[in-house]
Amino acid sequence: MEKTIENLLPLIKKAINENSTIRIYPRGKSMMPMIKEGVDSVVLSKADDLKKYDIVFFKSDDSFYSLHRIIKITKDKIYVCGDNQSKKEIIDRKQIIAKVESWYKGEEKISNDDKHYRKYIRKIMIIRPFRRVKRKVFG
């Protein structure tokens, strides 16, 4: 059986509901350069105590599963965007399945408290507004 997100979802939800964690290997390019498909992996945990800049695993309105960074939280909505994207999405808390607790660059585990990671977040947030202009100019 092919390991698709649909096939893995029951295992992910079971681990999260049991207050455990689960390591997955994401596909796609929306979180590059932080997460590279086929190389890096993420550790998912229960989505308690969400904060700005957390990375969440969610099901979008068009039924796709995504990992994106929280860029804004209001009372009712959460604004998310992939690190390699310029378009933000607005989601409800109920769409969130889990959050990224830590991740692996290859086999090196990196926590959300890592000082290099915190520096990366600052950099990615500074250049985020310029991504749309760059894509319009350079394609």
C-alpha cells in the first residue's frame, strides 16, 4: 500500500489523540528551504497552545493537507502561509490536526527553541512581503 497522507491520517490522529508524537516526511515545496521533500521530516504533536510562527498541519477548505506557518492569530481565525509562498490562507482552529513540535534536517533533530531556527524565522518573516514582487518580476 502506498503511504499517502490519507492512508497515514488515522495513525497521525491516533498518536495525537493519545498525547503522543509522530514523525512524518512531508511532500511538497511550500515550506522550503526549511523542509525539503525526501530529506527532512517533522514531528507532529497535539496543537495545544498555538502561537504566532508555529507550524501547523491542517486540512484546507479544498481538502488538501498542508504544513504552513502561523503568521497571525485572531479570536476566530488563523492566518497561515508556507515559507516558500506569498499567499496567506485563513483557516479555522478546527481545521488544524497537529502542530510541528520539532523537525529533522536529515538526521539532525532541531527543536522550536533552537537559536538558529529563531534567527531563520526572523529572516523569513522579513523577506515574506517581497516574495510576491519577486515572483511577478522573475516568474
